[in-house]
Amino acid sequence: MTSAGIMNWLETVAESVRRGELDADELIELLGEFRAASTACANASDWALLAAREAGASLRQIAPVFGKGYVRAPAARLEKLHRQVLNSEQFLELLRRRES
């Protein structure tokens, strides 16, 4: 899954909408799926952050993916995550419990 892949898919769907191939109900269903997928992507991002730190990545190495290279952003996110879990495996277990 990449942002480019999603953008390509979006262009295809937009063309289908322009041709009248999707109605409002289908678009609302799609909206719901995307909102759920957005949450899943955010959770995957948090898991990857925890796992990267456990694998030895420094905040300085991680910072560029948060933008502008500031270590405060990943540090703050890790602090928030560590209030809930100690590591990536616990985070994954938390996600599993939420799903069931």
C-alpha cells in the first residue's frame, strides 16, 4: 500500500463517478470504508513506530517521516503510546482486543 497507489485508485474511482457509475449510497459506503481504513493505517503507523524503536532506531532517524525532522513529534507520539502499552507486541494485542 502506497500513497501513489491510493491516488491512482482514487483517479479511477473519480472517473467512474464522472461517468455516473457510482451512486450516493455507494459513495457513502466507500466513505465509511475509507474512514475505517484511515484508522487502520494510523494504528499500523503507531505499531511501526514502536517496532522501529525496539529495533534500535533513534528518534533522529525516525523524525524525518514526521516532517521537518523534529524529534519532538515522534517522541510525543511514543510517550502517548507508552501510556497504553510497553512495546509493539502489546500494541498489536490491544488492537486485536479492540477488533473483537
